[in-house]
Amino acid sequence: MARRRAHKYVTLPAATLTLVLAATACGGEGGNGGGATDTLQVWIMEGTNPDASDFFDAVNDAYTEQTGIDVAVEFVPWADAQDKISTAIAGGETPDVIELGTTFTPEFADAGALHDLSGYIDDPSRFHQEMYEMGVIDDAAYGVPWYASIRSIIYRQDLFEEHGHEVPTNWEELRETALDLAEAEEDMIGFPVPGQAQYSVLPWIWGGGGDVAVQEADGTWTSTINTPEGRAGVEFFTNLSLEDGLSTTGAVNWNEIDVMETLADERSIMAISNSSNPKAIIESNPDLEGKLGVFTLPGQNDGYMDSFAGGSLLSVFEGTGNEEAGWEYVDLLTSGEFFDRWGEESGFFPAGVEEIQAYADAGDPLVEPFAVQLLEAGRVTPVVPAWSQVEAEGVIVGMQQDILNGNATVEEATDSAAEAIENILNEGS
């Protein structure tokens, strides 16, 4: 007989999550304390899907019918998730299943907190491979891709058409197009160059031929940001602001949301932006319906430039007693109906190759280029636990802001960033 369904949804403010964890140690329902329970505990990051409660009502009903196990879902704010998950691990009061950002997963896997899922996964190739590798350490899979996002360029298609411009196919065409349109539309920003948007900087490092870090045969990490290739990309991007005047001085403090808002407010002609943003931009400003377009990040000379493939993995905690039940829940979310539905509702891509290909083939002009970018030129950061420290210390952001503020040359800033990355990764390995 199936157990009574008890689907709970609790948004955990940063200030109260620790109290919930403490309560679970005394028999509350925030964790399992290392023993199997009748209710599967699931933590999902808050805000990705505005209809998350309705979605998980359906998922949990299906799961309970399939397994006879009840589910309690708690929505955790992204801002403090990393610290709060660490607190849960330290206190031995983890949930059974958790959503983790791709760059979080290596850190928690290395700590021994996550269960190896490789024995459950029938076909790893069905997932976006770069994202899948973010959860793999020493051939053990500590997470599977759930949903994916990518950065390409959103642009004012109406203005391109009005002024006779085609989509740029290389860096110089991008620059020339932005310069011409900025002159024609003098009250608009040609191409914002944000200072607090790490994932808007990475494509230029990669596109020039550099890398944030590569692992040598002896296991040490070397950054090639400060090679001529890496510097070429950083210099081109920052010079769009410093030399060409295509950005604005205030952008040194902008993040990706700030950039998206300039598109929604009709202040920018084009900008690097996330695949989930066109829908949000049009909802914010319906007048832009039919006026926006998207194109893949052009390569330095031709082709595509790599872009950061972000999103989330789903993981199962080790030692809960509910590992197999946890996997069944993960499998339900990452296949079939619910895999597709989460993508449709959230505006992100289901992180499966066939699912992304379907978007690439669908012909939606605001979706297809992002899907192509994800399949053909999606890239991830180094799969190493210490990478989270690189991000926490804002190494890439600091490099970008130093250049934009005139506090360092490209050579000085890339040297400092390369040294910091190598110190962090090699000390943490």
C-alpha cells in the first residue's frame, strides 16, 4: 500500500536555514541524520522556475505512485546555498537529493559527501557531455545534468535591418557593426562590457586561444590567461569599451542582470546574454516582441567562440540510507515528461543532447542559436574542487575591473589573475 503523500514546500531564508538544520538533529524533517526515512528529502534552489510548486506537485505525485515513498521539497536561496550546504554536511543532516550548480559539484564530491551514481546511469552520452563531466571525478559520477544555460548575443534585429547590417561572423565584423550602429543610434549603448560578469569574460579568453587553467601531466595547474592568445581575447573585449567607446563607464559594476535590463529598457543594441533572458526581456517590455534576435558568439576569424555552459546537476548525498530512492527521483527529473516540462517552464534547456537538438531544430529565432551554441561551442570551467574558491575570490571579475578602471594594463591584470588561479588550484589539489 502506498504511503500517504506529504508534499512539502518550504522556502528557506538564509537566516533561518541553520535553525532548520538544527531542528532536524532533534527529529525534524530537514534532513535524515544518516538513516533511511519514509520521506525523501529534496533541496531545490529557489527561483529558477516561477511555477516550481505546481511542477513538484506533479513530480512528487508520480514518484510516490511509482515508489510508495513520500517527498518533502525545500526551496533554498541560491545566494547562501554553498555555505548552508556545507553546514548541513558538517552537521550530518543532509537531504537525500540536492540541486547543485555545476561549479559546486566537484567541491562537495571531493569532500566525500556525494554518492557515486555511475552504477545507475545506463547511458551517460545522453547528457550534454561538458556538463556531465562537471560531475565526474576519477570515473565516478557525483551528479547528472538537469538543466542548462548558455551565453550568446541578443541583438536588436529591427535596428540591424533598418541600418542594413547582417549578423557578424567574426570579431572584427562584430566591432565594426557595433561602431556603426552606435553612431546611428547615438542614445544607445553599442555593446556593454560588464565588470562583474565572469561568464561574459570567459568566451573571449577561450576565443583568443587561452584558458583559465589546464592540468599538466604531473597534475599541476597552469593558467594561460596571460599568454598572447589569452590576452588577445581579454584586450579585444575590454577595448570595445576603453578604445571604441561602445560601452559605458558605469558598466564596470554591472552584472549579467544589469546587462539584460539595458536590453529590456531599449538602451543596448546588442549584448552577451543568457539563453533564459529573451523571454524575460519581452515579458518586461512587450514592445520588443518581434524586434529581438539572437546569434551565436562569433569566432575570432570565423565559426563559433566557446561560451560557458552553466546550469545545475542533481546529486544524491552519501550515507543517507536512501541513495537508491534518491537516484529514482533524480532519474524521474532527468528523463521524459518532467525533463522537458522543467525546461519549458523555466526557460532553460533540458540538459540532454536529444532534447537540446530538438530546440536547435525547432526554428525559434530566439532559441535556436542558443541551442546551437550549447551543442557546438558550450564549455565548462576546470573540474577541480578548488575552482569554487577561484570564483569566490572573484579572480576573473577582479581582472576585468582592474582593466576597465585603468588600475592595470591587460598584461598586468592577466599576470595577476594567472598567478592567483595557479596558487589556488595547486594549493587546493
